[in-house]
Amino acid sequence: ITCNPKWPEIQNNLFPYQKPLDVPYLTTRVFNLYNKHIIEDLWEHGIMGRAVAHIEVIEFQKRGYPHCHLLLTLCNEDKIRDSEQLDSLICAEIPDPHQFPILHEIVTSNMMHGP
């Protein structure tokens, strides 16, 4: 889980001359709210299956934004057993820009770094 400086809760609370890195208390507070919500969905609501254990570590990237490494242990009945189950949950492809222009923009602007 990674903080996105383009989140509206961050952008809408910046003064005209500020950048998200100028207000780490704002980016961290917003990140914590998103992180709490995502972990609640995974842990309490079981959107990936019934979880029996979890641990998280929050650290700051070199870019200055917080991110969370999360390990979630599912009960035996909900564990992923084969590649087909995994493929139904995870996609590691850049969406086609003609077929899914909005999704393509989201993925390329948020998930790709560097030159």
C-alpha cells in the first residue's frame, strides 16, 4: 500500500505554493486513513478470504511518502492453491490504452517510475 500524492484529500488541502512533500503531516495522515480502510477490508471484511493473521510495517520511500508492507495469512480453505486462482486476483499487465483508456492512465501514472 503506497501513498499517492495525487489523492484528492491531499491535493485539496494544499496551499497554491505547496507540494505534497512540503506537508508530510498531511500526506501521512491521509495515508494512514487509506491504509486503515484497506486493512479493515482485508482483515475484518475478508475481501481476499478469511484472514487468521496479519502483520504490517510502515516505512518511508526515498521519494518521501509512506508505504506499508503487509503480510496477510489466510485460513486453509481460502489459501491460493494454483496459478489459476492467483491469476484471477492479480494482473501484472499494462491495460490496453484503446480498450481501457482510463485504467491505462491510472496504471501508467501511478505504477510506473523513472525514465
